[in-house]
Amino acid sequence: MIALLAAATAKAGEPDVPAAPAAQAAPAARPWADASLPPAARAEMLLAAMTFEEKLSLVYTWFPPLAKDPAAPADLIPSAGHQPAIPRLGIPALRETDASLGVANQVEQRKGDVATALPSGLSLAATFEPAFAYAGGAMIGGEARAKRFNVMLAGGVNLTRDPWGGRNFEYLGEDPLLAGLMAGESIRGIQSNHIVSTIKHFALNAQETGRFVMDARIDEAAFRESDLLAFRIAIEKGRPGSVMCAYNRVGGDYACENDWLLNRVLKGDWGYRGWVMSDWGAVHSTVKAARNGLDQQSGGELDTHSFFRADLRKAIEKGELPSARLDDMVRRILFGAFSAGVMDAPVVETPQPIDYARNAEIAQRAAEAGIVLLKNERGVLPLAKSAKRIVLIGGHADVGVLSGGGSSQVRSVGGVPIEIPLKGGAAASFVRTTWHGSSPLLAIRALAPRADVQFVDGSDPVAAAAAARGADMAIVVATQWTTEAEDPESIALVGNQDALIAAVAAANPKTAVVLTTGGPVLMPWIDNVPAVLAAWYPGQRGGEAIARVLFGEVNPSGRLPITFPAASSQAPRPAVPGMEQVLADPKHGEDARAITPFEVQYREGSDVGYRWYARQGHKPLFAFGHGLSYTRFDYAKLRVEGGDSLRVSFDVTNRGKRAGADVPQLYVAPRDGSRPLRLAGFERVTLKPGETRRVTLVAEPRVVADYDVSLPGYRVASGIYRVSIARDAAQPVLTGTAELQERRLAP
């Protein structure tokens, strides 16, 4: 969701305001309050007790910063959205907050309100451990509830199709199985607090440039095998109360009024019973949107019109939209609220205490597990605590760690040591470039109290190289800031950072680079730097997490959830579609809707990320699934079983002298090479030195299958399949084959 604070506030007094609901006596009995009944039955009973005006009040949510209309609820608090309560029926207000990385307060609408900031979505995905997703979701959901919110606009599961995507950091990488499982567990964790989590943005919201006007084009089978599969797995695992539709068009129609996407796939094929809410500013019609599956206009003040208020009433009264459709919209909202527990455990109307110290530990453990050791020549890392002189360079690492921008931006506990307002661009109204107050410099000094630890800001590569010369270790912190609403022009590090890294590496052969980035970056210096860590945006305890991995207090175990290309030309779209309009006309950078509509053909189809690189024969810089450790793991004794399903078992042994976690990955492809390999299973395994564990993985059948539109559904063709247990998508260790029987699965 986007807080378009620059939207015209003149819209606040629109005349098409429905009359206030007539006063009604509360029912003598509320049979829907019986928590032992199924959510669907409870929703039906409550729906039957509602008046027409009460139903209308549930299908429109207010955006508090712009809700100046006299009809706006009196109990608005600065937040993402608000649906008014209906006390007569015991329906609580639905107070909505952003989002996946914590309870957001982007431009400090709520003065002084802080929250625990999780590491970025890519960092979470890099753990390859759904338990971390559940723990993080449960934690941020608990904080949301304590702050009086009962809907989190979380659950971002859009696949990373392009390495430059401005919002990639929020999401969970390029693989549908990994992203779906991680998102599902995060949603399940959030909803364990008896609040609703959304899943978003449905669907193909793969870029920020032109997101209000671009038309995503992909054939149905490829769509079902990639982005839609990620959503489906996440919905099955997490059972979110609501789905948020996207800004962009899909196949010609806006996602929030797309009959095929919302009615046929989501509500039809998948049997989804919760409600579809719009993204903020994503509604374009009344009758078409309602008829084609949108159940709620969210943050209506950010749309060009209040489509689901007086206009919706008039459409029903005139017969342009059947009243049964309004009933279905409300039924779905009630079902989502009942199924998540919102109705049975109302949020306390006063802020509750939060154990921020405990929650910070959850954020730190997730950050530590998500840091990926990309390179470690000559065992440069871990850094010895006996080191006498360490030089830390760049990235404002003396005061904190970088965070991503947009609706996911959290004002974290510990403060914001650096906050830089944007001077222009589509994100300027609601985004600040901020650092979390977790200093890598202080964390390093705490772990090496006898060392002389010096910080150099890195603005002068010559001065930085001089300072690094002769040190036991030089550590360069490189940054790449990305944000919702804007895509970077390229994945190259900005400013003089490449020159800085090259100069420091030339001066000191023991140089480590720590990347705090929103995704992949180009590394022209990679051959001259012995050690590289991908720390992503590591959250409010990121400084401590980075230091603990550098010193070996934590054995790195993260694996890449996204491919790092060797060159921009390897990606399906080396340049950002629509960026030429932004660069040619400044108004396009200020008004995201001013861009001329354009199509994006997803020519890679279902071969997203590593599958594309394999199909094209590209050798990336670092492959999907890659990640090193301070110990060594061996795989042996592969057993493959076929038939109706694919099941593999094998031994994993820690051959080193340190305890550590490994992530063996199962990849499957038809033996005839008709399509690239696909990740069909994985497991994070923690082993002591010398320990062996037998691991069994059962392949997700819809990953093994191809989608057949003629069935319709997924079809596992009978035949021989290649199977590999691998360290990453390009590095198989154990290989075998399995013969599978034909199997068909629902669409």
C-alpha cells in the first residue's frame, strides 16, 4: 500500500456521502458470537442482521491523514486505514497498519511511536527457514495489536522478476516455493494474534516504475507456474483474512477490477472466502470493480473518487449491481474477521506494553540467519578477536544500518540517527532515507575491546585506502538504497563506492565488503576482494548481527533467495521498462500517474530468476541458493523414490570444527531437458561438528508439474525426471533419476 500524501486534499469534502446509518436497536441475542461455530456460519448470521447502510459502511475504508470529510469516523488514529465499527452488532473498527517488516510509522504520523524493525523480506527469505518467518510475523502482529491495530497490510509475496526492482527488498525472492512457504508462515504468525493479515499485491506487481499504468503480460500456464503458485501456496499455508489487489493491469484490466484474476482464479479455482481489498489508490470504477471481484475500496481518499460510497449505493438501487453482490462483499469481510479471530478477541482501546528487548532479539536472530557469506578466500573470515587494528569504512556504519523506503519503513526502537527527506520523485511525499540506530562500529568494538577500531566515512577513496593499509582487517560497508514507488536506474553501486572498494582492496589484501542493499548489485571489484557478505537491510539490530557474523560468534548460514547477475545484460530486462519516460520528463518522476501506459511482456514466463539464467546458459556472479559457511558440509547416500510422488532422502554431515546450519536444496527437471530445473524442496539443518543427519524431502508436486490450460490444472507428466541435491541452483552434489506416474492437480 502506498501513502500518497501528495494527493489533492481538496477531495476530502466530496458531496457523494451516504446518509449515516439509521439508529437500530441491538439484537437481543447475537448467535454469531458463538466461537464454536464455523466462521462461514457466523458471517451468514451476522450478515442477516445488518441493515443496508451498515453493509455499505464496511466496503469503504478511510485513509486517516486525508480523511477530512465530516462523515469520517471520530476515532481515527494516524495509520494506513480505518473501517468504522458497528457497535450495535458487536463489529469492531478495523484499524489497518503497514506492514511486513514491522508496525510502520513512515513519516512519524504518530509522534514518538516506535516499533521493532525486522530485517528485509529478502533477508528473511535468505534464512530458508519458515520458523523465522512465523516468529517474525507473530512478533510484529503482537506489536500491532498492542498499538490498537487489528489488520496488518503485510504478506508481500510478489516474485522478483528483475534484479533492479525498487520493492524487491520487501518481498521474498524469485522462487515460488520459497516465497510461498515463507509468506504463508509470516501470515500465520501475524494472525496468531487474532488480527488479520493481508497477502499482496495480487498480482504481477513486479516493478515500481509506471505501476499505476503498466500492463503485465504473461501466458496463463506460465502465470500459474510462477507468481500465482507463490500466492496459492502462501494462502494455503497462512489463510490470510484478506487479499490486496495490485495497482497494475494484468492482461489489459486493472488488477483490482480483473474478473479473471479475482473471480475465476482467486475466488473460483482456489475457493478463497476472505475479502479482496484494493491497494491505496488502485480503484478505477464502481460497477466494474465490484462486479469483477473487488470487495472493499481501501484508503478511498487516495483514489480519484469515492467509488464504493454513494456511487455504490446508487448502482445497487438502480439495479446496475445486484444487492446479492453487496451481501457477498460484506460476507467476505465478516468471514475474514471471524476466521482470524478479530471478532472474538477485540483489541484493547488503550495501547498495551510491549517487550521491545525480547522482540529485538527475534529481529537480530533473523538478521544473523539471513546474512549470506558470498565469498571467503583464504579463510579471511571469521575475524580473529586478537586483531590489533581494524578499519571500518563507509555506509554510515559508525551510527547505524540502512533501511528500505516506502510503506514498510519502520521507525525503530533505538532511534533514527540519519533521516534524509527526498527532494523529489514519486516517493517524496511519504518516504525518508533512514538508518536504524544499530552501529556496526560499536558492535565491532564490543566484540574486540582490545583492538584499535577506526571508522573512516569513505568519501575519499585515497584517504580510506591510506587508513586501511597495514590493518589486520579492512571492512567496507557498501549501501544501495531502494524504495517503494521508484526503481533504481541500474544495479550498480551509486557514488564512488566501487572506486572506494577497489582502492581499499588494493591497499589491504584482507578486505571484507559488507553489502547493505535492497537486492543484487554489480561487483566489478569482486576478483580483488577476498570476502563479501550480503547483509541486505538487516533491521534494527543489524549492526550487532553483522559484527557477530564477522567475528564468528554466528556461523553464516544464509542462502541467496535471488540471483546476483554478473552483468545487467544477463537479466530478462536489462533496462527498466518505462524509465525512459521518467528520465525524459521530470513530471513523471513527481506524478506516478502521468506516465503514458505501456505493456511489459514477461518473456521469461515461468522461468523466473535462476530458471531464466539456466535456460539462457548464463553464468551468474552468484547463483540462487548460494551461501558459504565457516564449516563444511557433505552430502551422501542419496535414495530417490518415484511413483505417484517424488521423495528423496540423503545424509548431511558437518565435516568441520564448528557447529553450523546448512540448506540442502532439491531441484527437479524432466530428463529430456524440455524446461529448466526447479526448486522442489529444501530444509535448513543445524549440525554439530562431526554430526550426520538423514534428511528426507518430498517434492512439491505443482513445482514438478506443468500447468495444462486444457484440463485445466497441473499435470505431472509420466516419465523420467532428473533429481539433484545441491548447494545452490548451479552446484549439484548428488544426482539421480526418478520415474513418475502421471498425476493431475487442481488449478
